[in-house]
Amino acid sequence: MSTKSRVLLNMLIALGILGILEGASVIREGDLKYLSDDTLGYTLVPSYREDGQCINAVGFRGPELRARADVSFRILCMGGSTTFGSHVDDDATWPRFLEKELRERGVDAEVLNGGVNGYGLEQVIAALRTHHLDEFECDLVLIYSGWNHASIADNPTIAKYREKARDSRSKGLLYHSAFVRSLDKFLRELRTENIPRVERVERRERIRSIMAESFPPLCRELRDVCKAHGVPVAMIIYPGSVQLLHADDESFPEDAVALLMPENNPGLTERELVANAIDQYRSGVDIVRSSARDAGLMVLDVAARLEEIVTGDGLTEAAKAKWTSYFRDRMHKSSDGNAAIGAVVADLLAETKLVSL
């Protein structure tokens, strides 16, 4: 075989291998779940289907909307992955459980799940202002936010989800390849796993600083946007898996520590991991609570009420185990946890007269 033939054969073999890798990468990626959006950063793809997840025709998780004339009371729930319901099926999100609770109590309610993985408060407000409040004629808006990066500017989460949306505008021609995207994702995950401990701490502190600075004005903006549309709005104070723990406890339940995924926090002792998680959760909740109240927003303290229910007989081991069973990780809830939140929200809506039972 001549040199020219060998070169041609090797090129064909290389192209064949690349073709196989590209095909495998396309299959692995599956269908698009997110679309890039110039205002919000990204949105869910309408009518997307995945095991246990259904995005309806308007881009919300769950069943198709009923005709507005057929609904007595429509609630729009907004937030990030904790509202969307990461790791649970459509019928096991807290908005779905809330709808079920209200209907069982005699309210002809439709509860829309407007949660989008990764959304922060500024994205929520932008969605309400530009589309949701005008389009869906809601009687009440519930906000479950405060964990994610609050602002749109310099938001690494938006960059991450734009990549999931295969946004190639800033990536160049090669990024149209599924194999190149898969390789890029692998390298980014490898870098994330090896982020030094000091850098992880600095990143957490930076997010907290951004939240403390941006949340108060964003809550005032949320108030004004909803007021302009004549729609009441309430801020939910969210429960966290470490809520019942204290940094000076002699020991921590093994299941509770596992929720903090110590394998993703190399270099931290168990006590440091728990103490950091407690500090992060409590400081975040304090910012949400104070910002909402200072802005004159209605506050539904689901965290305090749920803790009161679970620890009614004291902070026993059984109570701690019950609390832990409500979570899949430090913030995301299990089906049981979302059911408990739905019931508590229904109680608080009745007590505050936001919904008439």
C-alpha cells in the first residue's frame, strides 16, 4: 500500500471514530430541555418530555393549563429547582401538593409550577414582568427563592444552563458538535472537582455578599411589579436540611451529614462541613426574611412552621430522622418533604387570608 493510500485510510478511520463518538454524544445528550433567552438567560423548552418530567405547552412543569374561565383561583409558584422539583416526579412537587391540599379543602384552585432549575430572584422578577403576570392572570404569586445566585449579571449558573441549551454563540463553530460539548463538559466537571478548598470558601462568601446586596432592592422591585398588576405576592421562607442542627452538637446524625455530600467537599472535616452548611443556610434565610419584610411583602415562614410541627414532642432522634427524610440533599426535598411543604403553605395561606377556605 502506498503512503498516500495509508494516509487516506487513516483519515477515514479517524473520521469513522469521530462519527461514532459524535453519534454516541448526541444520544447521550438527548433532547434539549433548555432554550437560551436574551432576557432571562434561559427557559424551559415547551412540551419537553423526560422520565417523570413533563413541561407543558407554555413552558411550566406539570399538566396543561385549564381555561382561565374554568378556574376560580390561580396561584403561580416561582423559584428555582426546589420549586421545579429536582429528582421528583411531576406529581411530587410542592406546587402540585399545594393544589391537592387546596382542592381537598374546597378551593377550586389551579397551582402553576413556574420554577426553573437555577433561577434566582432577578430572573423570577423578569419573567413576571415581561410575560407571566400578563399572560396567566394569576390571583396570587408565591416566591420560593434565596438559595441561588440572585442577580442576572455575572451569574455563573446562567452560563452553565446556556451550555445545556447548546448556546454556541459565544463558543464558536466547534461547539455545534455534541462530542465537543461532551468533552468540554467533562473538562469543566474535572476542574470543579479539583477546586481548592480556599477557592470554594471564597466562592460561597462572594455569593452571600451578592445576595446581601441584591436581595433588598430585588424584593422592593418584586413588590412594585406585582402591585402594578394588582396581584398579591408572598415570599416563602424555605426549610433546609441542617435547620435542626447546631454547630456545637456533640455529634451529627449520619443521614443528615450524608445529605451535605461530603464527597464533594474534600478537605473539610465533618464538623467544618456541617458548620459551613448551617452558616450558609441561616444567613441566607435571614437575608430573605429581612429583605421581604422590609419591602412590605407578605412572608410565609414555612421553615419555622414545619419545624414546629416536626419537633412538637421535642427535638428527639425521631424528629431529626423525620426531618432528614424530607430532603434529598441540603436543599432539595423528597416527595414526603414536598407534601409537607404543600400542606404547610395551604395552612399559612388560609391563616393569612390570602386564600379563602
